[in-house]
Amino acid sequence: MKKILYLLMISFILTGCLLPPPPPPQTGSDPSTESQPEVNDQSSQNQNQPSATSEAESESHTHSDAAHTSDVDLTSLEIGDGKYSTTPQVGYVFSCQTNFNGQGATGQQGNWVNGDGTWNALMKAVVDGSVSWPHSFTISIQGDQRVFSSNGLPNHTTGNYPISPSDDAYTYDRNPNSISEQSITLTLPANPTVAAQPNCIGGEVGIMLSGVVLFNAFDALGRDAQVHEVQDECDGHPQQSGVYHYHALSDCLADTQTGHSALMGYAFDGFGIYGYYDEDGTEITNADLDECHGHVGLIEWDGQVVEMYHYHATHEFPYTVGCFKGTPSVRSIGGQGGQTQQGGDTTNQGQQPPQEAITACVGLSQGASCSVGNMSGTCMTPPNTSQLACVPAGGPPP
Ligand SMILES: [Zn+2]
Ligand SMILES: [Zn+2]
């Protein structure tokens, strides 16, 4: 335990001191400096409008001065492989798609997979590189709609894609795709309301303030994308049609220093996605959130403090949106159809483990001990496959 704390402290120190500062915002394109057009259509105000608290008159931010703290052990996070459901469920993705037959990352299983059904986020490989892009992103309010226009290129640097064979990340993920400019327009309700029933999510779930599309927590095989796909320093990578995207909160989106996290992006139902921290500064876990990965609380919303439903990012699966609490305006924007409906990602050819290895894990769960013939191993989903299989201690069979 001491060791883990020590590692956490070291990682804190490293994060604080060694990482380069986030790239400066580009004038005229950073959404945080974007001048929001006035909402002059007040006649449309109705019961759907969130009510502003009295604080809004004098004070327009919600964050207390509580320092951000965390009890989440980043060295032992539960792997979310196959955690999709046909009903809303905490810790799962309520997925419109439950038949995942796309392609996933090709490469060895990451050495950040602990073998007991958990993974170590502090050990995960990162795609090298620091490439700048001509970012273009605007958000405006038009009547009761929030209108987005993005070229899909981030306001931060990215790694070098395709992943180079000389990059250590190549051992684990041979993503052959390049990042390309997109033409994304999106119209969401400016003041969304909670739907009678939660709605299932597709491969894409929202757009972040960096102009980048947010995908759900899965790769194309229905496995935990954060575990099996290797992303760059800003937690993004491109899929087959060049759409640069995240599967979780990007470390390159700046959060508030204290109290409740800042707005990080919007889900396709119009509700906001906020960072890791609650009003009291503590890191949020699934236990604090509902089946869609959100809760109701005071947030800053278009310059006012309102009590409203919102999503939170967590370090726990499913990381961002588990289902739509409101009614989604779209379920796909940047992925150009079928490719992203296959769980969001299509990176490489998949293959299947030997049948005896699959059979050895029937009825067993991820991380369970198993044996094939006289070899013993662990039930896991090898990186280039879609099924739980018995993997010998030495690694996947050839
Ligand atoms: Zn909150
Ligand atoms: Zn992906």
C-alpha cells in the first residue's frame, strides 16, 4: 500500500513538474474565448429552462475553494471489456449496439494490464509526437439551440499517426490511420431536459471543448478502449476515416483548480460533460453517479449558476457518458456512418484465439485462472481478438 501511495505521489510530482504546459489557446478559435452570441430569444423561455439561482446575479461560478483530492487508485482500475447492457446500469454502457464485430488494435496486450481484471493507468504506453493542427471550432447559441461547427482538429497537439514502428506504442497498437480534417456541424438543445427514459448511446457520444469528438468507452470489439487502444498524450487517436477522437476525458482540457470541475464538453442530448471533481473537490466515482454517469447539481451554464443534470468524467469505466439522460439530437457526427456505428473504432484486422483457448474460459470471467492442456493461464480478451480466452502466462499463443 505504501508503495502505491509512493507511486501516486511520484506521478503527481512528475505530472506537476515535467509535463509541458498546455498549448496556448489559439485566438479566435478557442471555445473558451469564443464570444457567445447573446441569447436574445427570451420569449422561448419555458419550463424547460433551468432555473438560475440567486447566486447567479452576483457570482457566476460554482467552484468552491476546496482543493482537488482523489481516492481513486489509478494503478488498479477495473477493465470494462464487454460491459455493455441493453438497459441503463451503473458502471456499464447502455449501448444501442450489442453486436461488436469490428476491428481492434493489433499488438501485444499492454503491460499495464494487471492480470486480475484491472489495469494500471500510470503504466500505459503513450503515442509519441507533438503535431499542431489548424484548429477551427465555434459554438454559438441560436434561439434555443446550441450550434457547433468544427473541423475535428484539436486545439492541442497530437501524437504522430499512423503509429510509427519506432514508437514503443507500436508494440501494443499499430493504428495505421492518419488524422484528417472533418466537416462537423451539430445542433443540440441549449437547455436540455431529462427524458422519461434514458436513451442508449452509439459509438459517438458528444463533442468536447477542444473541438474533438468524444466516443464511447468501447473499441470496435466491445472492449475497454482505454485499456486496449493506445492514445497520445492528449488521450486521442484517429479511426479509419481520420476522425481524431477521445474515449475518456482528455488531460489536455484544462479543469478548474478547486471545487466542482469545469465544463469540458457536451453530450449529444445537450447536457454538459464536466471533469473529475465534485463541488467539495473530491474525485467522483461511479458510486456518486447515476446509470447514465451523471447527477443533478449546481453548475455553471452559459454564465449562470443553475441546478441541472450533467455528466461527469471519471477514471472508472465507462469514463464519460453511459447513456443519454436526455434525448439525443444525433448519435453520430464525425464518424461517417457505419464505421463508427461499429462501436466507434475500426483500426485493424481482428483475429480469433484458438477454439480450445476460448472453450477453456466458458463460464469464467475476466482474470480467472484457466488451463489449456497442461498449460495454465488467465482468462482475458487478447488485444487482437473479440472473445475471452485462456492466455498462458507467457502471453497469447501465436
Ligand atoms: Zn457535478
Ligand atoms: Zn478510439
